Amino acid sequence: MAIKMEYKTGFTITPEGTYTVLIDSITVETASNGNEYLALRLEVQGNPSVRFIRTTYWQNDSGDYRMFDLMAIAKAFGIPEDTEYQSYDEFFKALEEFGETPFSVRVEHYTSPNTGKVSINLRDIKPVEELDNLVNPFI
């Protein structure tokens, strides 16, 4: 019987740090419990050890997303203030049009006190032009 070690299979958590990214995909998905969430897959630029960052934004009990998260993403893309969308679907479709617009995200780890599960949070979502003030070994 042969045993082959393949360590690059399965999920690994994205290392903490600041990354320049492009949107790879934006989808609304449904979890096994029926709750919907926004799945954002980001393609990392210029870092051969991290190719993609995948994060989720969950809807609250009333079916809404945290506006703080959505506004940070919109601002990073340069969507003008006071731009109005009639639905989440319309907003997500507009974001896909900016798929070639690079922006910066800082990844932080979060450990759930209830489950001990480690997940990531995206912080400091910014246009790439604002990166001049950051010290980052990954860029």
C-alpha cells in the first residue's frame, strides 16, 4: 500500500497581513440552515503564497447586510457618494463591473470564543492609492 503526502489540499486560513486584491467573484449563497450570505472571493495580486481570499458577509435576522461593510467596499472602488441602488442584487452587479479595480484589504484572524474556530475579518478596505501610508512586507 502506498501513502502519498499532499499537504496542499484542503482549506488553509489566509495569513494575517495587507493584500492588494481584485474581485474574482461575488455570489449570494444559502447555508445549510437556510441563511443567506454574500460570498466574496478576492484574487490576491503579487503574492505567490496566497492566491485567493474568500470571506462571507451574513445577513441579519431582517435579511439585511451591515451597511458599514458594504460602504467600505463601495468606497474602495470609488463609487461616488450618494449613488443609489434599488436592491442588493443591483449593488452586487455594479461591484462586478469594477472587477479590474485593485484595492487593499488587511486580513485579521478572529477566534470564536464559543467554538474555537478561526476565521478571517477584512479590515482597512481601501483604494490602492491610499497604500502609500502603509508598511507592508507582502506588497
